[in-house]
Amino acid sequence: NNASLVIAGGFDPDEAMRLVTKLFGPIPKGELPPRKPVPASPPRAKQVRHEFASKFDVPRMMAGFNTCVLGDPDDYVLDVIQSVLAGGKTGRLYRKLVEGDQLANDVTAMNQCGRYPGWFSVDLEMLQGKDRAKAEAAAFAELDRLATEPVTDAELRRAKRSAVAAYVFGKESVHNLADAVARGAAQGDADYVRTYLAKLTAVTAADVQRVAAKYFGKD
């Protein structure tokens, strides 16, 4: 009563269930200890900043924003925002910081939601000798722009196509498909994989603007 078993690939469901019942049915139910309550995250009134010496030749920056749980309506919007910001060379951060201002060598963004409230990260790997403050300001300006200006229809379509492709190709192997189902079950929603694409493709420009304004404040 505290485990998930996922079977994927070409198999007969009735035969599979017979074997599962035979092999796992005799295991007795366990008495589980009560789950610890999720600690509340107090709202931040200011940035929490850390600076430390790096072993790399160039400066790097990571900015993180508290967000939501897996499967929350905002979770799918954050996946689209990840694609808008860092979906390859058409991403806003790449066009601004790498090609435009030539401050960075690489940029990434990542939506990291889970069973408990997660976070959204923006990472910059800078070019040697460039102004760190200028790069940080440029990254925050792109996040502000998401909140103040709606993305165009063309940009939204491109971002969603990129996110859909990454999701579909990431499930091509039987193992990855089973892993995705297991992660969804463990993190609270066994149907997450089944419903993901429909919810992702339903994201609108207004959703992007609303969620960016909700989570990406400078504080």
C-alpha cells in the first residue's frame, strides 16, 4: 500500500495482472507512519542572494522563483514559459543575451514542479570579462516583459510545438514511458501523462502573462 508498479510495452493485460497478483499479492499491507505536514513557505519580502567563488573560468548565475506543485494549472503554463525563454536559439534569453548583447555563452530555464511546491530556474553561463550586473538586469528584463507584454501568436505556437516535441520524443522508449507514469503516480497524479499534452496545448498568451506576473517578481 505504499508502492506503484508500472508495466509498459506489448503485453496481455489479463496475463500481466495474473502474474502481478501471484508475485505481489501475498505481500501483506504495511502500517504506514503518518506523513509529515508540508512546511509552509512564507512569502518573501526581498531577494535571498548568495555569491561564492567558482571553479570555472567564467561567471555563472542562477535565479530561482518559488512556484507550484506538479499538475497545478500554472505548472503547464510554466512549461510553455520555459520553452519561450530557452527553447533553443529562438528562445528569448538566447536571442537577447547570447546573440544580441553577447554577454553569455549559454542560457537555460527549467520548470521544476513536484509533489510539493517547486521552483523555476534561469541559468546564465557568461562570457569572460563581461559585466555580471548587466547580464542579470537583462535576464530580469526578459522575465518582466513576459508579465507586461503578451507573447505573439507565432511565438506561442513555436514554444508549444517545441514543448510538445520534447515531451513526445522523451517518451519514445518503453523505459522512459514507464518512468513518466511512475513519476506522475508518485507525485500525486497517475493520469498526469494521459492529460499532459491536452493541458499544455490549451495554454494561452493571457495565461503566460498572468503566471509570469504571479511568480517572477524581483523580490
